[in-house]
Amino acid sequence: MNDTNYPSAFLHPFSNIQTLERDGPMVVTHGEGVYIFDDKGQRYLEGNSGLWNVVLGFDNPRLIEAAQKAYGRMPAYHAFFGRVTESALELSERLVSIAPMPATRVFYANSGSEANDSIIKLLWILAEAEGKPHRRLILSRRNAYHGMTVAASSLTGKDYVRSASGLPLPEVRFLSCPHHWREALIDEDEETFSARLADELDRTIRNTGADCIAGFFAEPVMGAGGVIPPPRGYFDAIQTVLRRYNIPLIADEVICGFGRTGSFWGSLHYGIEPDIVVASKVLTAGFFPMGAVILSPDMSERLERAAKKLDELPHGFTTGAHPVGCAIAMAALDELEAGAFDNVTKVAPVFQKQLNAMSDHPLIGESRGVGLMGALELVADKTDKTPFADDIDISERVAVRALHHGLVCRPLGQAVVLAPPFIIKTEQIEELFSILRRVLDEVQDDVSGITT
Ligand SMILES: Cc1ncc(COP(=O)(O)O)c(C=O)c1O
């Protein structure tokens, strides 16, 4: 091992290898509020809440106490064979009562990916039990991110999924990405763009046969696609088509759930009435791995009937519905209700204003966002939206320089993404954007040196 801790025995997921080879990994030692610290003692403002999840602070005492108490009472148990812990029962009641649609049941996984994989399997179990084994096709969208297990990767509409692993599974069909700025035709307004995408959905359903489609997955705001809020009228138009053919809508609320958009659910923000909701990340504020699948009464009843036919539901995970995770989730919901969600609604307008103000920078082609999430799309030429050449690694450059100045932000394609913790204060938002502006100026100097 060299003095940068790279390479080591640790295999780094989703990490730029050139940056690792040059700088080594950032070894994180602890956190305080919205800040994390590395092993050299440098402090960083965490502009991404870790991976969108650590929204209640990196040292939240209520969550730590809830975990300690839960470990003291019942540190581990499963939920198979009709057994269940008190905290799993309690959390389930609470989740169905706060879901964005009428809901009656919750199934637990260990991550967002596992939750999405589980939904595909549950939909296929339903198809078999209801005598429709051909009902297997799943609809997703290009640039969507639904996770990295085999089925969830297949729903993830990123080029690297195909080029790196040969996925998706043959059952998945992709529709267009609803990014108006990049994908709309010249002079096409948002409503017309949305209507065109709904037509595409209708055509796809008619071409494949509605009877063959098991469900349509959508993030209310595409997160890892680069923070892409839906264009005006999009979900109204899409839902009209789905209802016409009785196709379930699965809202992947792994990022949007519990307040990120400024509404408690992305579904509420955009008028989505889902049949199934996927929750993770904020559910335990990152303090425990957990994914939850929340089911409408119709979905719950149909699954109950299918399970009866099979004698049991043939699905589940050893550590799904873990009692400590459930206790932490209850404490996280308490924290959200006690003021963290109110803080999002208070500071989100400040965040959006400052994000928007960045669009006057010569490197920024589009600033977009909602609530406490946003992206700045970097362009080589603002007038015709020309992207930078791949080898310039523009967003990685911004992220690396930001680190030098004490800010964590995330490179995603040619965008830089921000999603600060829900507890962030106005002056910390100002700190974030003042660092970022300095960083963009420096990167602009860098790249003008390369391109001239
Ligand atoms: C919308 C969405 N769904 C699913 C996932 C996968 O979650 P996990 O990484 O916990 O498997 C993510 C992760 O970022 C996500 O953003």
C-alpha cells in the first residue's frame, strides 16, 4: 500500500480510477451536523447528504440513541415463518398511514435495489398466480436509476449498464427521458413535450400488448440521472395512459421520499397516484440499510390471494425488517416530524434561488432542481448546449476542486449534483454556493488552458 491508501484490499464502487490513482481515497473518520471530516482533519460541507440519505446530520443523537436502545432490547431477528418484531409492526403501521396513496402493507428489503428487485418479483408472482404468465414486461425510462442488483440494474437506463454487464434483462423496455432542456424538439413547450412522451408510452403499450406489461417504474424526479424534475403535465399525461390499460405505476421514492422535493413525497409534489411506492435512504437517514415496498390495498389483496394459493409468499431476506433498522426508521420519522421537514420547506427557496443564480456562470448551461436537490449542467458552449469532450472529465474536475475547498458535490455525467442534508442552515447554503462559484471560476481557467 502506498501513502495514499490506493490500491488497497478495498474495491471502490463507482469511483473514478484516475482520481483514485492520483489522490487516493478520502478516508472519512467522523461527522458533525452537515459536515464530515477526513483522516487529515479536513472538514467538508456534505453537499450530497452522503448518497442523498444522511439528511438528519452525521451525528444525530436521537437516531444513535434509538439504535442503542434497540440493540439493547432485541438486536436481531428475522420476519419469516410468521414471526415479526414489535418495531417492524409499528413501523409498517406508520408507513401505511403516511404513504402518498391509500396503502395497507409493507415489505422490507435491505436497500433500494433489493426493494426494486422485489417489486419485479412480486409482479411476476402475481402474473403467475393470476394465470397471466406472459405479463412480464417492465417499462422504465432512459437515464433512470433504480439500483444495481441484476433486475434493478436492468431498470437503470444508463449506457454503462449495457456496456459493462450486458444487461438489461430481456423483459425491460425503455421510454424517453423526460428532460425538456436536452430532449425537447425546437420550440416544443413542456406540455407538448409531455404529451409526446405520453403518446410514445401509448404506442409502446399497444405495440407490445397491454396484457404483457407488468408495471411502469418512475422516479418522481430522476435523481442519479442528474436531478431531472418532470416537465409540466408529464405525470398527468403518463397516468392517463397507464390507467387506460390498467398498468401499475411504481413510484421509486428512494430519493424523493420523506421531503427531498419540499413535499413529503415526490408523488404528492407531482400529483402521482402510485400503486406501489419504494422507500429507502431517508427512511433510516442513512443510519441503517433498509428498503421498503409500500403496497396499495389492491396490490396487497392480490398478493395475499397469490400467497394463499402458494401457501406462503415465496420471497424475503434474512435481515429484511431488522428490528434495529425499524427502530431507527421510527426515530428518523420522529425527527422529520419534529422539525427537519419544516426546515426543508424553509430553506429550499433559498437553495433554489442560489442554484438558479449560478446559471449566469459561463460554464453552466442549465441549472435545475426542486426542493433541496439541484444540478448544474456544465457546457463547453452555452449558446448551442455543446457538451465538453469526455476526456476533459469536466464534472469530475469540479468535484475534485470542490473537495480541495472543503465541499462535497457529486459529478454525474456532465452535471454537478447537490442534495444537502435537510438540517442545513441558510448560512451553510451560502457557504456551499460561494465555494462552488470559486471552484467553477478555477475550472474555467483550467479548461480554457486546455481548449485554447
Ligand atoms: C431512485 C433510486 N432507486 C434505487 C436506488 C438504489 O438504492 P441502493 O443503492 O440502496 O440499492 C437508488 C440509489 O441511489 C435511487 O436513487
